[in-house]
Amino acid sequence: MSILLRPLRQRTFALLWGATLLSNLGFWIQDLTMGWLIAGLTDSPSLVALVPAAGMLPTFLFSLPAGAFGDAVDRRRFLITVQVLFVVLLVVFAVLVGLGRLEIWGVIGFAFLHGTLAAVSAPTRQAILPSIVDAENVRGAVMLSAVGYNGSRAVGPMLGGLILAAFGPVAAIASYAVSCLAVGAVIYAWRNPHAPAGRLRIYAQSGEGLRYVWSNPGMRLSLLLTALYFLAIAPLWAFAPLIGKQFAQGDTRIFGLFLMALGLGAVTGGLNRKLTSQTRFGFVLAAGSVFSAVALAIIALSHSMPLTLAGFFIAGLGWISVSGGINSHMLLAARADYRSRVIAMVMIVFSGGLGLGSFLWGQLAQHLGLAESFLLGAVALAALGMAAYLIDRTAQLSTPA
């Protein structure tokens, strides 16, 4: 059986993966709705870029304390509480949209609150994987989770476009709220073997997590290189709504095609056996950076929708290589009692790179233009790919097979 499918033999993981797939599908339906709302509220690249920046900022601010919290408390109860808060937030957002009381700053505020809930739960959600699958299946579970996330990205935007066209934005947001309940139900039924670490000392335990990662040269270098990747790829995420708007001309179904292409590319990459079993993270980062550089260059120079869609597809290949690779690399390298905090460090790098990158690229695009910003990002990614390739030949960035 493929390394990617073996984790599904374990019932708890299979149920959680299925429920999370539904939740991710709901998220991408809601994400498309957000993009559609933003594109209708403003044409300013700097304001559009503030939305993903606001969504990523909480991950940068709260992930490490949340990781320490997740290592010290009952992970099951913590995750159930967060799912309930997700539902409450989405219901409030849907009501505001339905009443027509939402402006651009309201969307930015929602992005921040949603990002906060995602930030405090993400380290713990990933840290429970070694508790529900055998050690030899952790890499496959991480990559299968990434494939599910990106597979839902392939379907979600198109489904979201149909829901938007037929029922409007409130129904699209409500579908995400319902999907969050499914995840909460599976977690509620799970019996957590993790014993809380005892007395909660957020700041001390956060500091311990930082020192643990910093004292490991392989982890430290991997995170630094990954931060540079996220910083350089940020234009793709910051300006996707504006790229889609150029071709959609008011058609929500076409608007969703671009995120769909991105998701299909990520799924294609995740199903690649060589990628899912690859233990050399330096090689994975080099390949992912080159794919992403080619993608940004295509998007920058293209004036046709099929070619732009091809660029988004190739970007998905690069994205899954790096995002899935760093998660499995760090999770397998970390001690069990540090996993939430180590994954929190990955989330900080992810959010810091994309959040800061979205803001900086937004300012740059305001003066230079979208195409020029994408080209600069492509150059940066190509340089990073070469650097990662050279480092892979000399540094030890491998994880256990």
C-alpha cells in the first residue's frame, strides 16, 4: 500500500481526515467568498493585501504560546472549544454580510479573528498526528493531510462559485460553519492518550520551545530557508483576488477556477510517491522554489486565462513541496513533548513570511504594478532554489525515512 494511503487504515485518523476534508472544503468556499467580497469593495492592491496580512498576523503573534498551551493541556478539550468558537464567529460574519453591514475594514477584522482561532489550534491539530497513527505512518499522514487540504482547494472554489451564484455569500459562509461542526464531532469522540505536561507556564514553555529549535542546526536552517520561500511566494496569495477579477468579469464560477488550478497542482504534487517519501528537505525546498519561480513568471507575463491557470497549477506543485515537506520534516525531527511548539515555530515562519510578504508586496505593487511584483518574486524564488540546492549538497537537512 502506498505510504500516502497507509494512515487511512487507522480508524481515528480516517475519520478525522474525512471530517477535516469537509471543513477544508468549507474553508475554501468561504475563502472564495471573502475574495469576491474584497474585490467588490476595493481595487487598491495595498488594501487587498491587508486581508491576508491580517489573517496571518495572529499566527505570527500567538502560535508559540498556543503551542506551549497545547503541550500542557488536554488537547482534545482544547480543540473542541476552538471548533465551537469557529462556528460562533462564522455565524456572526454571515449575519453581518446578510444585513449588508460589511465594509473592507470589517473583512480585515474578520480575517484577523479567524486567523487567531486558526493560529491557536493549528499547532495542536498537527501535533496529535503521532498520537493517532503509528510512527512509520507520520510522514504519510502529514502529506495526506496536505493533499486533503489542497484537494479541497481544487473543488472548494468551484463549488463556492456555484453557491455564490445560486444562493449568495451568506449560504457560502454558512456551509463552512456546518463543516466545522463535523470536525468537532470527531474530536469529541476521540480518546486522547496525551498526558498534559502539568502546570501551565506559557512564557517559560514558549522559551523552552524556542531554545529547543534554535539549538538544533538542522531545524534552524530549515526554518530560515522556509521563511525566505514564504516571503517570496507571498504575491501569489496576496493578489490572487485581483488576478481572478481580471478574467472573471463578474462570473463567480470563473473567479474560482484560479484557486481550483492551484489546488489541483498541489494534489498532483502530493500524490507523487517520490515527494511523499523524500527525506532530503533541502532537495524538496529547491524543487518547490523552482516550480514556484516558473509559476510566478508565467502569471506575470500571461494575458490569457488558460496560461494563467497553468501558472497557478505549477504554483500548487511548488507550494505542496515546501509546505508539506517542512511540516513532516519538523514533526519527525521533534521530541514528542515539544511537537506542538515545534509546529508552532513552523506556523510562525509561515505566517511571518506570508503576512509580512503580503504587506510589503502590496506596497511595492502599488508603485510598480502587479506584473512587476510577480516577476521580482520569481527572481527571488529562483535564487532561493539555487541556494537550497547547494545547501542540500553540504548540510544535513534530512529526517528519518
